[in-house]
Amino acid sequence: MKLFTEDRDRNSLSADRETCEGAREVEPCLDERLIRFERRPATGRQRRICIRVFSNSQVVVTAPSCVSDSAVQHYVRQHENWIRSKLRLLQSRPQPVSRDYVSGEHHYWLGKPVILRVLVAPDKRQRVRLLHDCLEVQARCKSKDRIRKLLVEWYRAQAQAIFSGRLELLLTDTPWVESRPSLRVRAMRRRWGSCSISGDVTLNLHLLKAPSECVDYVILHELCHIAEHNHSPRFYRLLSRVLPEWKARKAQLDSMTHLLLDAD
Ligand SMILES: [Zn+2]
């Protein structure tokens, strides 16, 4: 499940900043009001033109080599309104909060803000503890990288345990899942979760910072993909059956995303 993303036909929206060999900028041929975009070679078996809009306002078009530049420009002009609305949407969204990993900073745990407390103890065991509304990190030094690494390791261990427990419970609502899917936890920038063709579920480590009802929403979304590996109307009918209020959960998660992800 992508962060914020809504796919529209062949157009997809993404937030990464990947680079690609062979990319070139195609000059807009009419006037400056036209959208500037970069053309890149098609990937894999891609047969159609695909437009992607990035959070840094970059527009990238991939197309098979047999498609002429003028055909690509025509396609972009046809989708100009879609591109402009996506650019406006992305630019209006708050960017992930930048953190210094120092005492007093706000972090998140299952939807609640917790205050970071950093204790430096060169001779003691490094550890992280959650004490009510305080996330206490005891470390050998207070470097940002060290504190961040300790926190990520701690969040990962907690996430594996908590997500596994929720998955187990939610399986009672998803009778089409015949055997318990394997669960992986990964820090991701562009997805809250994913489900492979073979039914393995991956969840974003940062999801542990979201309210538990949002965690359940993402898990149920991925479990629905075991029955419907797409975002077809059938998929959304199934999701609405197991979680009628999924749109409210999604809106809640979207509204917090900039607080939950790492800025760097
Ligand atoms: Zn999905």
C-alpha cells in the first residue's frame, strides 16, 4: 500500500528521487506554460507511456523507444490537468519532520507523542525503554546516528512483535487467508505495506508510530490483496466488508504521515 498514493489509469504517482541512465529532458515545443518533463526509457516489458509526478515537482515520463518524442509530448498535453492537480497536491502536503534525536524531541508510539530522553552512559549497556510518555535511550555517546540506530533497532523489535499479534487476531476476519502469511518489517519511504504474489506481507517499520486502528487498516488492506492482488472494485468491496470505515482510517493515517516518517 503506497503512501498517499492513488493510481489513476496508466498514470502513477510516486515520491522517490531515483535516477535513471538514458534520461533526457524533452523540450516543451509550444510555450512556457507547458509542463517540463524528463523522458526515460521504458522499464521491463512496459508497452505504454507512463507519467510519474515526484514530490520535488519533477515529472518523469517513461515510454518504449518506438514511441516518438512528439507522441510523448501529445500524451503529456492530454494529461496536463492530471499532472497539475498532482503537483498541487504534492506541494501542499507537509514534508516529513526533521529530527535531531536529542532530549525533549517528540517521537511517536502507536499514535501518541512520546518525549525523547537521551542518557549518555559510556560504561553501561545501551538500551531503549518506553516509560509512559517518555522514550528513554541510554547510549555510549549522544551522536545523532547512534541514537537513531538504537531507536530503529528498538522500533523494529517492537514492530515485529506487535504487528505479528495484530495479524494473528485479524486473520479471524479474513477467512480467505488459508495459512498465516509470513511477516516482514522494513523501513520504507513510499509504502505502508505490501503483499507479494505468494501472499507474504511486508509492513513499514514507521507504521508502529501510527494509531493501532491505522495499523489494523494497513494489515487488512494487505490481507485483502491475498484474495485480490490489485486495486479493483472487487478489492475495495472486500476491504469495505471487513473494514467498513477504512476511508476514515486512511485519512487519519495520511494526516499523520509527515510526523511518522523520517525526513532523512
Ligand atoms: Zn494495495
